[in-house]
Amino acid sequence: MRWQRALTCALLLAGCAPGGSIDPGDAKQVARGEAVYREHCASCHGARLEGQPDWRQRRPNGRLPAPPHDASGHTWHHPNELLINIVRQGMVPPWAPAGYDSDMPAFGGHLSDADILAVLAYIQSTWPPEVREQRARMLQQGRP
């Protein structure tokens, strides 16, 4: 798809990863991320990262419900840089196709980069080892 190629190019050109890292094995970062997630993300993405019901089916307004961030969703298919930018800027180009309408707000004005990294560390800490391994292989091969 054309928008996916544009997204890949934007990711490569953006140099978008903030200072710091995402470490799902860092108990302190994960605890901070869980607290931030519960305050800012759980109302849409679920207290157990389960997402909203029927998250793959468009609503009457054309928007998709919030997806799960647990292993049942597709979050683990995406590189960290994309996830960081979606949280920071919302679902807008180049992180989403032009004209894509989403309820995902931009949190860049509300959360620090450290908070965003911590949320992603928390989310990733919940994925089973086999999902983390499959994700690492996909990202090494230049997919999704």
C-alpha cells in the first residue's frame, strides 16, 4: 500500500526516537508506565490493555474503536518509533494515511518523552516471550 511506504520513509527520515529507551525489563520504568497508562490510556484502551469491543469494525461515524495493546492486538507489529510518534502526535500523517479519522489524541503536550517511553515499556512488559521474540524477528527483517 502506498501509505505504508510513505510511513516507512517518514520513520526512516524522522529520527524520531527521543532520548532514553524502552525497557520492558526495567521494573521502575514499567511501574511508571503502568501509572501513566492507567491515568491517560486505560479509559479507551482498557484497564487490561484489551481495547474496545469490536475494535476492527468501524463505528457509524467511520472511526475505529481503540485497539488492544495486549498480545491479541497489532501494537506489537509496529516499531517503537511509530508507536512513540502516534502517542506524541496522534493518528495523523505521516503516522496514519491522509484523511484517516481517529479518536486517538496527541499526548505530546501532556506527557513527557520519559512518560511515553514508560507507557510503551509497560505495554511491552505484558506481552508473552513468544510475542516479543516474533516482534524482534519482524523488526529485524524490516517488516511490518
